[in-house]
Amino acid sequence: MKAEIVAVGTELLLGQIVDTNSAYIAQQLSTIGVDLHFKSVVGDNLERIQGVLRSALGRADVVITTGGLGPTLDDLTREAISGVTGRPLVFNPLLFAQIQDFFHRVGRKMSENNRKQAFIPEGAIPIENPVGTAPGFIVEEGNQAIIAIPGVPHEMRDFLGRCVIPYLQKKMGLREVIVSRVLKLFGIGESLVDERIQDLIANGKNPTIGLLAHTQIGEIHIRLTAKAKEKAEAQAMNLALEREIRERLGSFIFGADEETFEGVLGALLRTCGLTLAAVETHFGSSLIQTLKGMKGSEKFLRLGLTVTSPEMGERWLKIPAGILGKNQIIGQGATGALAGAARDLTGADLGLALTGQLAQEKSQDHVIHVALAHSRGVETLEQRWPHAMRYVENRMTKMALAQVRKYLLDQDPRSSLPCGSDSSRR
């Protein structure tokens, strides 16, 4: 079965809103074996919406539209589908009652123009909206179908799980199940990942392997997708391939599916029972905030301190004058001193420090220094990125946290035994 998504809204074309709906719909379609060949974005113009719909119907079995079902004059998806299918819009009293009930439940007065939302193409299957004011509908045209759902993300997700996916599974006679498993990596580039598993990618028919670089968060994701008659069978196929990939990529894999780097590290810290003190300069302003946001951080985070000048480092951390420099705090020596001082001040098991400098000229690099102090000494790391690199703050924060994770995976300094319970070692 082939599907196509049509996202409606001028705000999407102008970049005022990012089209996350299409990505979510695509993911959900893949879980039931529906192939998505095209996605389109069209503005709030009746003729252009109709043109996109006609093209979509010329190449897809099912077309899913999102957006354009509101009460205003520029909400034109109903009218466009009506025109393309030759079905006049008719008033549905049950949908109107649902809209009225929604306003009553939330304690708001309904505007007269909301009545427009109760009109759907003649003969269409209505879809009530318990979480909003925009009902949806399904128009069946022979072996094809147009499914219109709202553009508000939480409403779209409700429609998809409650009605659209079950409808497609039943009406279209879908039998195969597609199960995906996403492995998440940090600290290795996409090209190196590809090099290590390129034979698995080339030979992968079922399951298939796909790579995706998430530059904003500095991660590489490996998606395993298996197709089978039963979910358990597909999961077993993915698991066998996952084991092979883990053998090749080891601790670069920090988690899977919904796990986050921060969540995995927080769980590892709690399991190991180690405490941490962190120091950053105003340059690295997200490290402490990230640590504070980890679940159970009160159990392991002893101190989070932002040092804005060498004078403050000397006063609060007792670092001798000259080590931190005259005007700024940067360099392996200064960063190592901050990490050690934080550990000494708090009595924490680990002291973590992050300093750096943003590039001001195209010829310069962004540079950071990370230091981790523990019972055996201080480990330092320097990392550079080109001037044009974006999301540097995300990268440097995760780079600092990765040093903590690496240390915890290596050993617990109090017992000289491996400190396990990380998802990449399951």
C-alpha cells in the first residue's frame, strides 16, 4: 500500500511552524507496513490544495491531510476535498454537538464560525474530536481514501492512534507488521559508523538498516526495521541484528528508542552511587542546568557552580592566582584546576569542569576544554569545531557528560569493579 501526506498551512511554507506532523505520521505508517512515497506542503489556497490532492490521488492508495480544518476563512481543506471528489459539503449534527460539548467542557463560548467545522463531504465517514474543536473525516473513493485530520499536534496524534491506524489496518487488509528499533550513539561520526557496519547495511533486506545524523544533539541513530506477520517475530529479527551491531560499536551506543543520553547517564550515576560536583564558565551555561534536570539529581549532584571570572575562581574555589589566567578561564590547566577544586570543596567522588571560547572570526575554531577529577587524578579533553558549526552548546555539554559516562563504565573507583547497569551493556 502506498500513502502520501499533504500538510496544509501557509505558516509551514513561511517557516513560522516546523512540520513535525508529517514526520510523526510517517513513523506511525511505517509500523503497519504502509509505504510512504511522497510528502507535500501546500499553503492556504484552494486551487493549490486541490492541485496537490489530485496529484496525490494519481499515485497513492491513501492520502492523509493534516491541517486546514479550523473555523476561519483560510481553513480550506474541507472545501478542497469536496471539490476534488465532487461531493458537496453537508452539515453533520452529531459533529456539531460534539463541538458544542467541547466548548462547554472547557468553559468557553463557541463562536458562530465554529459551525463550519461540522460540515464534511457527503458520504464521508466522520471522525469526532474529543480533544479539540476540529472533527476529521474519511472519504472513500473506490479503492482509495482521503483521510483529513487536524493540524494541532496533540489532536493529530490522538486521531492517528484512535482512528486512522486502526482504519487502515482493517479497511485496507493490512497483514504484515513493521517494527523499528532505534539505537542511539554519541562520540562517533556517521562515516565511522557506516564503515563499521557497511556490510550489514548492504546486505540488510529484512531487517533493513538506516543511519541518521542528528547534528543538533550530536547523536547518530541507527534504525533497524523488520517486517513480519507477528510483532514478536519482527522484534526477534531486530534483536539478532542489534546484537551484531553492539558487538561492533560497543559503548558508543548509549541507549535505544525513547532513552536519552541524559536519562541513561542519570540512571548510571544513581546505580553507581557516586557523587558529582560540576563547574562551568559562562561559556558553558547548559552543563549544570542539564545535570539539575536529570531524574534523581539530588542524589548525585553535590554542587553546580558557574564561575564568571578568574577572581571568583580564586575566591570561591581557592585556586592560586595565575592558573586561571588574567581575563578569561580557558585551557587544560585551568579547567583541570576547576575540576579538582570542585571535588575537593564538596568531597564529591567526581569533579567535572567545562570551559571554552566561541570563535569570533571565520578563521577561528570553537574550542572547549573538559576536565574530570577523580581519586586517581585529572583527565582532560580538548575539542574543536569549525566556526560554521551550529549547536555548539549542545555538543560541548554532551561532550562533558560523556566523560563522566566513560569513567563510570570503566570502573567504580571505590571498588575497582566495573560499574554497570547501562543500556548499552544489557
